[in-house]
Amino acid sequence: MISSDVIRGYIDTMILYLLLNEPSYGYEISKRIRELTDEKYIIKETTLYSAFKRMEINGHIESFSGSETYGKPRTYYKITEAGKMYYKEKCKEWEITKEVIEKFILREWK
Amino acid sequence: MNTIRNYLDNMFLGLPDTEEVIRAKKELLTMMEDKYNELKDSGKAENEAIGIVISEFGNLDELAETLGIKHALENKSDILQVTYEEAENYIEDKVKTAPKTALGVLLLIMSPVLLLLLLGLKELTNVNAKEDLFIAAGLAVLIAMVAIAVSYFIRFSSKLEKYDYLQETVFELDYKTEQMIRGIMAQNEHSYKSAVSISVAGYILSALPVILTPLIFDIDGLSVISVAVTLTIVAVLTYNLISKSAVNAACTVLLQQGEYSVKSKSNKTLQTVTKVYWLVITAIYLAYSFITFNWAISWIIWPVAGVIFAAIQAIAEQRS
């Protein structure tokens, strides 16, 4: 299990990545996170919803209501231009973060 | 699916009904339902699916800031929490004491029976024994039975005293505890319902001796004895009802339903009225019975008082 502290700073990044190509809704996003991470990270509903709200306020995503094949009304989210910019920045930030942390990770124990 | 909805309702209990909160709840529910449906489609059992959905729900604290409910959430934690163990102990103690409380009530209802029988027999046989002797014997038994009943009540009410807050203050249960209580209540429902229906039918039939005896026989002595018969039937029925409804009564208190609902509990006037009302009724019953010695009729006050009480409760609930 991974520490949610580390992941917290990158939840927005994960969601933005999933929204890059097409809009999506709550459960689909949580399901894709689970699948992509081989169930190593399962996002809680409350975490996801608070991320949506935060990102909406920050202008990184927009919500609109739509209905799926079953006709159930759902809130969909789509990425904004500002969201794409932010995503790119976060990707760069992660590269640096990764490099920094890597320096302190011991791979071979003597 | 209802379980999930109840769970979410419970989590949102006491939070303000702002647009933000309502939207959050709706969307969380949709996500949970989607997950539940997919788990079910993938072949998971109902219980397992519900368990997974609930364990992956998270914590409302995460939403506190975004929803502007930080304050409400903090206040919410001020509400008394009743733990699993407390709830379990309460039900257990209630069940344990129920037969004894029921016995106390049985003694109380039956206390005038011997007196009535003696008075009736005296009329019937026309023996010239001193009436006083009959009365004295009957009264002695009556007082003894009341005394035993009262001592029972005092003993058991002091045993259950520590749970009084459950009936008086508003509290909260966690999800697991509530499920446990609902489970017990459902399990017991059949036996409770049949006890209630037997008692109701019995109460109605119990009036027959009192009504029919004077019509058929027209003998004073028999009429008095018929009251004793009716009281005995009522006493046995009540004994059965109290002992069989203990579990249900305890669960009603714990789930804060009916007269223990959050709404009724906040109605302090009704609580006071209830206490005073029954004391006054008891005083009237005792005073009237001892002064007029009309034990054959005075018991009527109990069913009448019960119906009037229900009316008072209904009016009070509408007002609040």
C-alpha cells in the first residue's frame, strides 16, 4: 500500500491525464486509476470528489451534466486549457522530483 | 443498494442543506452506485459489494473545506456517540430485565383480583361472615402485591438507570452498530409482531367477561368476579407483550425511532408532560379506588388514560 501523503500532490495530475483525450465522470475515472495502477492505488470517493471541486475552482477542469447509455444523469468533467498547462508543469515537476528523490534511494543493500 | 443510501444519509446527517452539500451527496451516491453495480455484475455477492463500496468511500473530513462544512463537521463530533458495546449491553440488559418488569406489571394488574373474587364470592354465597374480613384479606394481598411490584420496579429501574440518556438525549451510532441493531430488530420482528397481534386480539376479547356476564346472569356477585377474570386475562397478555417486545423496545430506543426520535427528544415539554401525566393518573386511580372502593370499575382508567396519552402525543408532535 502506498502512502497517501506522497500521492496527494499528484492526484490532480492523475485525473488530468485521464481527461486529456475525452471527458469522463467520477466512477470511470476512479476505475481507470485502479486499472492503470494494477490496483496499487484505489482512490476513495471523497478524495476524488474533493479533487474535482478543487480543480474546478482552480479552473483546471469544467463540469457539465450528461447522460450515459443507461440514461442515468451524470456529472462529466473535461479538461480546460489551463488544466493542460498545469498538467504539463506537473509532469516537469515530477521529473525533477523523481530525480531528487532518486538520489536518496538505496537499491543495493550491502 | 438501500444500505449504501442509508450509509451516505448517516454520514451526511446533521450537515447543512446547502446546494454544495446536496450536490456532493448526489454525486458521491452516483459514484458509489456505479461501483456497486459493476461489482455486482462482476459476480460479487451483495454483501461483499456493499462492503467494498463502503470501505472505499473515504472520509467526509476531506470535503470539509471544499464544501464549507468544516464548522458543521466539528459540531457534529460534539454529538454523543453510542458505541457498539454500549448498544449491545443495553439490548442485553433490557432483555434480561424484561421478564421481571413484566412480572411487576402482572402483579400490579392482578393486585385487586383476590379482593374482587372475595367480594364476589361473598355476594354469591351470602355467608354471614363479616364483610370486613373479606375486605381486609383482599386488601392485604392487594397491598402486598403492589409493594412487591413497586420494589421490582425500583430495583430494575435503578439497574437500567445508566441507560436513561439513551431515551433522553440525541446521540449517534456508527455504521456497524446501526447495522447490528437493524439486524437484531429484523430477526426479532416476527416474534414481536405476533406477540402484538395476539395481545391486541386478547385485549379485545378480554372485555367479553365483563360485558357478557351481567347480560346473561344478572347476578351482582358474578359481575364482580367477571372483572377479576378480565383483569387476569389482561395481566397475562401484558406479561407476554412486555417480555416479547423487549428487543424491539430496546432497538427502537437505539435507532431513535417513534417517541425516541430526535424530534421528540428535542421536545422537552412533551417529556415533562409524560412524566407528570402518568403520576397524576396513578394518583387518581389509587385515590378513587381507596375512597370509593369501586375496584371493579376503577381499573378502566388505564386503557382510557392510554388512549388519551396517544392523543396528547399526536397533538404535541404536530405542534413541534
